Amino acid sequence: LIRHYKNKATMDWRGACMWGLASGIGFDVCEGIIYSSDFYNGVLGPDIYVIRFVSCVALHAIWSATVGISLCRKQLCFQSAELSDMILPIGIILAVPMVLHGAYDTLLKRDAPEIAVVIALVSFGWLAVQIELARQADREQQTAAVATAGVTV
């Protein structure tokens, strides 16, 4: 996505969201298979597989989608920028999903699933916020385009 936004972008926030969802799902299905074969296989009950292949896959998809949408919304930070100039904006974009991911994993490992569910809901809320901000930017662009064209609404 960063390489895509380095030049004139052709992907909108919806495409970036889909790329994020797909990459998050793909990553966590692979991670789930590895964890299941290396750590859970025959040792833990079926509930770990539900957590691993339902909630974790969904959450990785959500976290990756929020990053994709954020990258799209902040694409001007990446156009004509040197790699060193991209580090801070990328860090800011990654910060919230990274903290949510770390909190979720830690809470599950510390046997606090009730609080982990709260983190999962906050993660979903963060995705909803990113989608709404992107939709709002779309509406503002459409309004500006209409005003520039001299058409009254």
C-alpha cells in the first residue's frame, strides 16, 4: 500500500480496506495453522481453535483494514516523500492497531477474556471511526467538486 501511495494513487479507501482485510485474514489463517500445529495440537480443547480461527482472524482483518484506510486517508504524506520522512506518519498509523493487538494478546494470555472482548469491541469501533472519516472525506471532495463546477445542490 505504501508503494502504491508513493506515486499518484488510483486506489480509494474502499480498495485499501479490502486489501487490509484480505491481508489480515491471510496472515492470521497462516499464523493459526502454525500455532495450532506447534502449540495446541492435542494439548488444548476446541475452544482455543474457535478463538484462534474466528476471533483472531477477524481481529487481524480489522486491524489491517484500519491501517489500509489510514494509509489511504494520509496518502499525501507519502507522495514525493523520502523514506525517512515516512517513518513518523507510518508509526502514527500503526500505533493504535499495534496497541490494540498487544493488549488483546496479553489479556488472552493472562486469562482475562472478558477484558479482551472489550479490546475487540474497541478494535471494531476503531475500524468504524476510520470508515466514517473516509466517508466524510469523500463527501467533502464531492461537495468541493460540485462547488468548483458551479453547480448548486
